[in-house]
Amino acid sequence: MCGIFGYIGKKEAKNILIEGLESLEYRGYDSAGVAIVEDDEIKITKRAGKVEELKKVLLKNENSGTLGIAHTRWATHGLPTENNAHPHFDSKKNVVLVHNGIIENYLELKNEFKIKTASQVDTEIIAELLSIMPEDDNLEKLKHVSKLLKGSYAIAIIFKNEPDAIYLAKKESPLMIGQDNDDIFISSDANAFKKYCKSFYILNNGDFAKITYNNIEFFNKNKKIYKKLNKFINTFSFQSNNKYIMLDEIFQTPDALRETANYFSNFKDIKSYFNNIDKIYLIGCGTAYHSCLYGKHYLNFLKVPIFTEIASEFRYGDYKITKNTLCIFISQSGETADTLACVKKCKCKTLAITNVPNSSITFACKKTILMKAGWERAVASTKAYSCQLLIFYLLRCLLLDKQPHISSLINAVKKYLATLNMETLSKNLLNYEKVMFIGRQGDFVTAKESALKLKEISYLNCIACPSGELKHGTLAIVDNKTLVFMIATQKKLMSKNLLTKDEIEARGGKCLIASCFEGYDIKLPHTQSNFLPIISILPFQLLACNVSILKGYNPDKPRNLSKSVTVE
Ligand code: F6R
């Protein structure tokens, strides 16, 4: 949620900053801006809209500065306008900064310090405070201001009186620094400078950094500190074949599954972590929460109770957690604020399942299982969801001392994707005003994930409902403008499912069944039941992507959703 990029080195900053922002666009893309120092003068260029809009003007500008900070925004306070876009100056133009996170007490601070701001964003208060702090030294000013701020922040700052330095501060929101000889890069995500650097530094909560040409210094609130370099863990890189990243990522699923399964051998000692536990909580948000729901199905042979929890709910609830409780946190990004807050609350056994090494949730948990889905850049999660389910399948096999059937799974997924065509159905869907996904047991999880995928990138009015629950009220909204997709993979429930279809059609609705049995509308492969959660979502991921494109949207950049939700 919001991406920060910075550069200081021997090259012209503007191209590097734009390239960095393009890599970070998955974190937000409603406005973007840069501040570049040229001849000791700080020049800001900002635009509302995608990074592309900024690029058009910036690359035409004459600006040979070699130090700059940049930002791509996902609006939290104030509209996505040019005025609200970062970087922000203070009113005296002493300080310019970019910020990721939320300053929760910015209104109180405005009142307390009698500050007037020019934009609607919380960020500006940081610039104003830095500008009025009495200390002579910029680092001391920054330490002082950070004590006043409540909330989360990653901040990169340039002071007018020290134009050859970038200062950084971090609390909760991620911030990393990479160095390649004379070139130093700053980013919210190390992947954005990975092509330049072999290793990188990670700022922890409460850390500050001062970066000048060729030099990086770290501090905490008391003293200078030294940090270790982190190596990039080789993530899988994939070829791009399609115009849209989301389509690429759906078709990368078999490779992502293979890499994840191979890498899982590094985590086999996790088995003993399941000894002597009294219960399990599976916690996540959005798609990752849906993985938790399936996780419960995969682990239901265990003799302890298993609970699934939405992180934004769990963080404020009362739970009976003991030192023998195992809390498993699922997060593709490893940075989701609600999930991270839950980790901090759990004084028990904690296990992270993430796709991003060195992410905040992996640091906060006692144990980690890392997936190898490769960098997921489309905002809507697809291949990472499949890999999360795979991890639960692998955990099931590990805990039951059974051999997983990885080649059969991957072959089944590959074969299915090669024949899958959702084009006609996607076009037909546009004739309906309402879309519903239904299913029973595990299939209801697929229904929930399918509905989320469709609504998040095509903005259609769609819901998910357990099939048997329809008759308890929801049938009231079924009419001849309603299309219902039923996921039906269990033979023993087929007669019940057909009754539900009749109920829908009696109200004029259209019901299409996705099943692994013959004679239904969307064919799923006939394969072992443990594979079906991973396979049955594929047609609906593709459907969502097709519908989004048919409606003229870019599925990779949906409105009102960011890849990494680092604010509450
Ligand atoms: C939907 C989607 C979101 C994320 C959710 C959690 O396609 O991507 O619902 O699943 O924001 O994100 P992570 O997994 O990074 O914690």
C-alpha cells in the first residue's frame, strides 16, 4: 500500500526512479511523484493517475539530478489528486518527503502545533513538524518527530539544508536499502532494486538511516547501529506471455506449485512444532483467509480444535491462547497490517506461511514456511493462493507420514489449464446483473474465493453463499437477471445440489454447475479430492480476468485494492 523508491548515486535519478515506481505499482497507483535534487535545488514533479502519467512529463523534463525520492500512492486520506500526491513539502519548503503508512494522530498534531496543511493527506504533518523542530541536526529532528507520531510509517526525506542526503525512518511499514558500488537504492520492496544489487539492508521498527553519496549509516533512538546484509533468496522468475500479468500468473500455477513443493523439503522439521499443541488458529485476510478455510479441511484429521479467523477481527477479539496454542498466519506479501498485528498479539507458537522472504510477518513469527510462487505482481492473488493450498496439502502429508503426489497434481493442473477456455462463458456473464457463487463444504470456499476474484477486478455485484443456505433468505435476490455458478465436486452431495439448481431456476435464475462428474456446464478434472481445491478455482480465476478485460478494465490494477495492505 503505497510504494517508496529512492536513489542516490552516479546516474541520472529520474529514469531509475520511474523504473522503481513501475515495479512498485502493485502497491498503489492512483497518483505518483518524484523529488529530485538538481544543483542543490529540490524539484518536485507529481501527477494524478498511474505512474505512466508521471513518466510522460518527467522524462521530457531536463533534470540531471542524481539523488531523488519517489512515491506511488494508494489513497487513504484525501482524494487521489495531484495536490495529495507525494512528495510533500512543508509550507516553508525546508523539507520534502514521501511516506507509506498512516499517521493516526495527525489531526491532534495539527491542533497541538497549530499547523495548516495544503493537502488532505496525513503525511504533510510530518514535513511541517520536521520543519519547525528546534534541533540543528536533521537526524535529531527526525528522532524528535518520530516520538510524536502514532501509527505506521516508512518515510524518505530530503532536507533543503542538506541536499546530498536522504534520511529514512521506519515503523511497521517496510523499507529496505540496496547498494551496488556507487549506487544506493531505497525501496518498500527489495524486489524493485533486485536487478542492481546482490544483497540489501532491512530497516526494523525504530530504525533511522542517513544515506549520502556512497555511504549508509544506521541509527536507533540512542545510538549508531550496524546492520547485517541480507542476501536475496532466489525467487522463481517467469516468462511473460500475455498482455496482462494476472493471466501470466494464472498460467504460471503449475511451475509455482512445483517450485513450492520442491522448496518445502527445507521445512520438514516443522513437524515437531505440531507436538503438544492444544488448538490451532489459522489467520489471514481476503484470499489468504480463504486459504485458511481450506487449511482447516486439510488439517481436520488432527485431534485438536482448529479455528479460522479473519485477521482484522482476530486482532480485537478475546481468545484463549495458551503457550501450547499454534497460530498459523497466511500472507502472500508477509506485510499485511492486520495479520501482522495478530502475530504481535499471539504469545504462543507462531508459524508464518508467506511468499516473501524477509517480510515483516516472517520476522515476527517464530517459524516460517516460505512458498516459492515467484513474485506475484497482479493485485488479485492467483498462483499464490494455489501455493498456499499446496502448503496445507504438504503439511497434511508430512503430519500423516504420507508421500505427497506432486507430479500427479502438477500434471493435472497443467493439463487442465491447457484445455480451459472460459471466453464464451465470460461474454455470457455480461448479460446478467447479479452473479452468485455457491457450493457445499470445501466447494463453498472456492465459491467465496471466486466471488472475491470477480468482484475485485470486474466490480460486478456478486456474492458467495453456501448452497444449502440459499433457501434461508438469499433466494429472494435470485431472478432472471441472476447467474449462479455452483461448484460441485462431491458425488454424495450431487442430488442435493440438483435440488438447489431447481430452486434457483424456479425463480428465473440461471445456474451453471462446475463439476468433475460428466454432463455439467464447466468441466473440472476427475482427480483425487486433495487436489480439487487447487484445481477448482482455476476456471473462476480465468473467468474473473476475462470479464475484467471484456469490461474494459485492467485486471492487474483494480480500483480500491492494493497488493500489500500495510495499513489498517
Ligand atoms: C485478493 C487479494 C487480497 C489479499 C489480502 C491479504 O485477490 O489479493 O484479498 O489476499 O489483502 O494479502 P496477503 O496475502 O499479502 O496478506
